[in-house]
Amino acid sequence: MKFRVRYTSVNDWVGETQYAKGEPWVRVTNYCFTQYGAKHALRKWYKKHVINGGVAEEMNETDLMHRDVSLLVFLAAVGFIAVLVGCILF
């Protein structure tokens, strides 16, 4: 996989990638006014789609529900302790 920043004929910079040798270059970023902006957009695209795999992590619904419930229980306990301490001190 190769990456490049190219100046277009409409006076804009664009980030492109080539997935395999011999394949055409594919535009992966929007048009940018500066070369720095195009490089930044290309790095951002790379971090989002290549490093992370471009696929969101699948989560089990029971794990998600358990995390939410445990967080609510923790917050309720903290609130109860705060009210109890407030009543004792005042």
C-alpha cells in the first residue's frame, strides 16, 4: 500500500493511495488548499481506516448492559454515601 499527496489541475491538493503495485491511484481525502492540509487528511484517513481496520469493534450486548448497570450501581452508591455524609455533618 502506497500513499501520496498530489497537486490537481484545479489548484487543490488531494491525498491518494495505491492498494497494490500496478493498480490505479484512488483518492481517499477531500480536496485541500495546502499540501500540509492534504498530508494531515491522509494521515487521519490512514489512522482511521488502515490502523484500526476500518471495522468497528463488535460488542456483546450483555457486556454492554452489564457495564451500564455496574456504572449506575456505582454512581448510586456514591450518591448515597454523599447524602449520608452530608446528613451527619450538618
